[in-house]
Amino acid sequence: MAKHLDSWQKSLKEIWRGNVRIEFKYIGETGTSKRQVQLTSILKAPKGILYLQGYCSLRKEERRFRLSEIVSKIKNLETGKSIIAPDFVCSLGIDEDTAYDGAK
């Protein structure tokens, strides 16, 4: 399994790099939780799935969050603006087709 995970991680392509504080609700293995994340990158998997990556204040470590499992608007904690996940990704300069395909 570790070999499969390593192969998957190597297949991810970074499509955005920056530094934005955000907050959202996320469905994880243990249910829904509210997350505050220092977003540092957006990654794209080969099938077009997008992942937000950054430091999660709840888990106190670097984490990846699948865009399609974010169940609330994403709030930019610097501006206070809240928008749906694909539109948030577009606001960072990622094209609309990539953002909406990655949210499925």
C-alpha cells in the first residue's frame, strides 16, 4: 500500500502556489469538521481531481483536502469573503474548467 501511495503522490501536479488563510467544513473519515488552513498549494491528480494543501490548525500538520469533499463555502480569513469551492479556486487564477472538473 505504501508503494501505491507513493506513486499517487508523485502523480500530483502543483497548479498553484501561494499563501492564503482559509476556513471551510470538510467531510473526512470521522465525519464533518470545520477546518482552518494556511493554504500553500493546489494540486491536480491525473483524473482532474483537485486537492487543497496547507497547514491545518485542527490537526496541527500539513494536510491535503479533496475539493469535492468541502461541504461549505470557503472563507478567505484575510478578506472575510466566502464563496463556493470551485469559484474560490478560480479566484486564485485557475481556469474555470479545471476548477469545476476538480470539484466533482
